[in-house]
Amino acid sequence: MKSGFVAILGRPNAGKSTLLNALTGEKVAIVSAKPQTTRNRVAGVVEVAARKGVHPAAQIVFVDTPGVHKPGSHLDRRMLQEVYAALETRDLVLVLMDATRRVQLEAAVGVESQVSKARPFDKLRAGSGAPELSDGPDAPKRERTNWASEDEFLFGLIRKLDCPVFLLLTKIDLVPKDQLLPLIDTLTRQFNFAEIIPVSARKRDGLDILVRKIVDTLPSGERYYPKDQYTDQPQRFMVAELIRESILVETGEEVPYASAVVIERFEEPPVFVPRKKGAVPARLPLTRIAAAIYCERDGQKAILIGKGGAKLKEIGTGARRNIESLLGTRVYLELHVIVEPNWRESKSFVESLDWRNQLERLGVEPSTEQAAEEEK
């Protein structure tokens, strides 16, 4: 059997989350047309059955990462920290490039030196598996603001890697095929990719080839997760993300980027014990959830609530449908909005949004949470 971690890198809106969901067949990561939708590392686990004469069985752990972009706040720097953390434990890296977008790679001078100054892979913060970005003389905050382009910084990152790197041209269903060759030529001048695979996650074009090439590349090993587990995220975090996805869909301007969601109450229904063999409950059980939506200004709060609470109701209705699909229960969802001025610059607040830290505060180990979900 083969197994390993595959990090997914790319610029914002490169289609990373859409690809992850298509590969797993589950809604592992939220998706929207707005950039910077992904804020955390999100793992999606794919079991690959053995094909005689083609490849052995495998477990692929895909790790979606925030889009590589110039940081303008502590939240942005934390998101880039998540990228670095994903690159700490990887057997293979997928670099996604949107085939519909012009690539900015004109000025490659200085990229290597900027990445070296950032030292992304050698200074890990204890217990997190991620480099500290804001403390000490080697902090890369200032150097990264001088990127000639985000594409160049992305290529600077992969030049520091010692593992195979695949180039994936995404959204190929939206461009004529004769436009792909010049793009491939431009990108391969920058890096010697192990594989170049055009894909369309929406139409599933190229995904079978991608999985086969990944299995060929991964080392032999044992499973990292149980066979039927498709993500490392606890349900509480997935619920918070589904609420945030609804905010992304229902609001515009700066509101989505200034919003964060924290689950305050998550009351699961009691386990149904049938009195007779084969009996089923008359109605699906009810899960009660209360969540706080944080924003930075009173004006943003007014937009989130809307006239007479109409916008908050729309956000809740959209989120509840997806949460019910995730949990397989009815859901009573209570939302309220809190103004936390300038929270994106608050290190303590940003750190508190990480689901691993949230579980710590609840006194639950991540492995314990996952085990409890598996027992259900």
C-alpha cells in the first residue's frame, strides 16, 4: 500500500478547494467566487482501490491551503503560516495555476533571496508544526511586502522544496486548448515540474490521471486515517465554515473579509434507541447550534443583520441547509453579530479561531473528538 501527504498550493481563486471537494467526493472545504475563502489547512482523505497491473491501494491525504497572497494583516500572515505548515509534512506538492488568468512572472530577480530571508521551513513554533511569522529578527513580514508578484513568490516557495512538484492547470473547460501550450511553456521555464496535468474539477477532466500519477509518486506506507474518514476537521469547525460560506455568498464589499465565525453552543441530539427492531424515529433528531459572527465595524454589523434582520435570516437559512446535509439531522441555528474592532490585527483573536485551539479550550483533544465522531 502507498500513502502520503499532498499539499495543494496556488494563488487565490485557483480552484484549490473545488479540486479537493471533487477528489474526495465530499464537501470538505467551503467554496466561493471571492478570493481568500480558505483560511486554514484543510485535509481531505482519499482512499484509492488497488488496480491490478496499474497501481496498488493507496491513501492520499490532500492538504488544501490558503491562497498565496501579499499579507496585509495578522490574519493574512497567519494564513501564510498555514501554507508553510503544510509544506513541513508533504510527500508531494500540487501547484495550481488558473488557466484563465494571466501569469505574472516577468521579474524573477530577487525572489530567491526574499524566500531565503523568510526561512519558511526551518523555524517551527513548538507544538504547531508551523513557523512563527511575527516574532524575532528573522520574521519575514517586511520582506514579503516587496514581492514583485505573488506568482513569483509562489515559484520561489517551490524552488526551496526537495520533493516532486506537479503543475495543475485548472479551469481548462473555460479556455481554448490552443491557449494552454503557451502557458505551459511560460511556467516550465520557471520550474522543472515532475508532471504537468490540465484539469477541470467542475467536469472532473484529468482527475483520474492525476490520482494515478500521485499514487505512482507516493512512498509505501500505512494509512494515516481510518478508511472511512474523509477529513481531519471536527464537525464544529465544519459548521463554522459553512456559516462563513453563507456570509461570503450573501454579502459583498469588505464584509466577508472582516467576518469570522465562532461556535458558542453545539448540542447534539441523544442517540435514538429503537424500542422495536427496525424502528425509526418519526422525525429526524434536532441539533441545536449557536454561533457568533464577528466583524470589525458597526457599519459591517448593520450589513450583516440587514433591515429588520432580513440579511442575517438569509445567512442562517443558507447555512442551515448545508449544515443539515453535513450532520444528517434537523438543525436549529441561532446567529448573532458582535463587533470586535480590528480583530484581524489581533494575534490572540486570530489564534483563537484555529479549531485546534478551540478544542483545547473545550478540554478536548483533536484525536478524542475524531474518535467520538467515528463511534457515532
